[in-house]
Amino acid sequence: MLNINAASVDAFIKHLRELEYSPATIAKYAHDVQTLIQYAPEGIRDKEHLNRFRAWLEDMGYSGASVNSMLGAVNRFLAFLGSDWRLKYVRVQRRAFLPADRELTRQEYESLVSAALEQGDRRLALIVQTLCALGLRISELKAVTVEVEI
């Protein structure tokens, strides 16, 4: 039996602060451990009981990526408690491309470029053209450089 209580959660949070985790990460880990406590308020009876936590999260409507994020926090907490129990992550199939209904149409693309130019924002028009021409995410735009040959 693995007892989980407010004192163990508080000690875990203190430990994360000592390791200089960011406040946002500490808050997320604390939330995820509270979710584990919500699942098993009397504690974790055995490894099988702990394994059912993953299925419980999925039944609660969490996506595979969200479940995995929570499992990472819970696994860190279990290690902190000195337990050798760990939860395996959910397999998440990543899609290389968006569904066709989420892609810009040619008309939408031209409308975005035209709107930027009409507002006098040539830079925005070039950004839209670059993103669309290269198939980049916005976060990847910072890696794009311009070289001018004279």
C-alpha cells in the first residue's frame, strides 16, 4: 500500500523548489498529483491499482498527450516517495500532416496576403507567404533567415 497525503505532496513540492523547477512546472505537477489523489483518496493498493489510473484518466476524457504529461508528473512523484512503481506512457500516434479541412485554401491564402498588403503591412504579407510556401509552424519562423546576393 502506498499512502499519499497532503504532507507527502507538500514535501514533493518543496523538493521541486529545491531543484529550482519553474513555478509553472511545480503548479502543474501539484495539480497532477492531486488528480492521482482524486483517483485514489485512500492510497494506491498495489501496482495494478496504479496501472488503472492511466485508464481512468482516459475515461475522464484526457487526450493521450495530456495523460502522458500527467503520468510523467506522477512517475516523478512516485520516485520521490521511493517507490519503484512506474506508469507506462500511452502510445500517441502523431500525424505528419493536418487533415485537409484544416488547411488553408488558395483563396484563403490570397485573401490573407491581400489583406496584409492593403493594410500596408508588407512584412506580414511576406511572413504569410513564407509560412505557406515552406509549410512551417509559426514557432519555426524564427529560424528563417534572408540572404541577399549582390
